Amino acid sequence: MAQTPTDYRHLLLRDVDIPDIADIDVYIRHGGYQALAKALREMTPQQVIDTVKASGLRGRGGAGFPTGVKWSFIPNNVWPHYVTVNADESEPGTFKDRQLMERNPHQVIEGAILASYAIGANLCFHYLRGEFMQPGTQIFERALREAYARGYLGKNILGSDYSLDMYVHFGAGAYICGEETALLESLEGKIGMPRLRPPFPALYGLYGKPTVINNTETLSNVPMIVQNGAQWYRQLGTEKSPGPKIFCLSGHVKRPGNYEAELGKITFRELIFGERFGQGLMREGTQVKGILPAGASAPILPASALDTPLDYESVAAAGSMLGSASVIVMDDTVDMAWAAHKMVRFFKQES
């Protein structure tokens, strides 16, 4: 998988800059678990929620809903609470969460612990695609064991009165289980079919109890927010779309791969043709014909949208949606009727 050169200092794809950061000792040497220590020793759960809310972090799984607002919906008069991390990653063209779990797993784990602490959950589940079982899950589960051994998971974390257990659960390759309520049904051992809403998972989630469901990339942002503060985070990206984002680039490009950039600071053109990113189309003499900005789930954009900034508002104004930023590029050899037919067949099969 192509990687962005190290002239950009990564905040999410830190494995590009820091070799072996999947190892807990390397992660700790580079500031790992400091945000967790800060939260447990200096912040109440409500202060963590308020900090994430003030940061403007939006869900990176597709919907873009404000993360701190979602956490604040959890009631304090119904227990227990749960956190479920959505790593199903079913959308065609999306492959960012797998890289995070395989190459920087402790940042994912630390973010999930912080989310669990914030809402008062003592159980957290990572829901992964079954296809991730080998070798990625071995790496992620080893990281979980390391976190337990160092006192970042389990009873009385870092000497506090807070305890948390964290587990991995596998799906079976069903696209629909990327939808959060279908994910909950699957996690409960039922057929993965979406629930009618309301009630929403914040009130009636896993096992009928209040549940926060966040995407893997979303929670990977949380340690840096807690450590550095909301205003620091808001310096990145745009006012309405703060922070860094991982863009999954594939299709007819020379260098497909995961690329990190601040939201709103690059365009489709730069992502596809930029030296730090896709480096142009793979076939000489061709032109961009269509762009799928969010995998198969979003309307196709024409080449006239190449200069659209990559943030939630700008892509929506262009007539599509950023979603999980799984950008699939199609050149002018593609028959768009054929492409639409392929996507319709996919959704017919998977829905």
C-alpha cells in the first residue's frame, strides 16, 4: 500500500513516520497513553465529553455526526453503558481502519478507553470484518494483551477507580453490518438487520442499554484532543470540519493508498495528481471522468468537481458526500452505465 512521504507529520497514520509504533514501548516513547493518564488523573468523564465536543470532532465512519454530542446523549439513569467500535469497514474503497488497527493499534485502543471512561462504560467491543482475522487481528489482539499487562486495561486502570474490559468480535463479511444498529444485532448473535429508529443506540443499544458507537478512525483522534486540547485541534482543518482525515484513494491512479491531510486543505485534484498523494492517473492519455468520494454509497461527481475542497460541507455543496472518504477514481475509459449497474447489483445483494 502506498504511503505518504514523511514531509508531512502524521497524526493518525503515525506508522508512516515512526517505525514499529505498533509495539507498546515505541508507542509510549512517542507520547502514547499520556492522554489516558491525564484524563484519569485530571479530568472528570464530563470534562472529557466537553473537550471532545468543543474540538468539533466529527464521526469519520460516514455520517460526520459530532462525536462529543453523540457521547452527551448517553443517559445517567440507565446502566450499564457500552462502547462499540465500528471497524466493519464494508464500504467499497475503504481500507483506512485496517491500517490503523494493524500498524498503530494502541492509538485506537487508547481512544476507545477514553470514550469508555467518558460515558462510564466498563465494557468495550471492537466489531471487525471477518476478513480482518488474519493477520491484522493477531496484531490488534496482541496490542490488547500488552495494554492489559501494562495496566491500561482491566481493573483500576493506572491506579484509578476506573475499570474496563475490551474485546474483539468478528462479523462475517455482511455489508449491512456496517450500519450501526445492524452491527448491534450481529454483536448480540442475531441476524445483522437494521433496527427501526427511534429509539437510537444512545438510549437503547447493545443488549438494550445505552451505547456509543464510533468508527475506528474517529476514536484515533481522541487521544490527541485530550492531550493537546480542543483549541489545538481546531487549528487543523476548517471551522466546520476540524482535524485531520485519512483519504482512501483507489481506482485509476498510479499510487493508491491511505493518505492523511487536514480536512478542507486539499482538493480532489491534489489528492489524485499531487506528488504527495496519487501522482496522477495510471493510464497515459486518459482524463478523469468520474469520482466516487465515499465509495459506492455517494453520488458520482464529474471531472468539473476536481477543485472541490475535501471537507464535509464542500463535497455536499458539490452534490455528493465525503462519507468515510473512500475516493474511487474512474478515467474516461469507464462506461458509467456499466459502473452504475455494478453498484446497484452490489447493493441489491448486500442490503
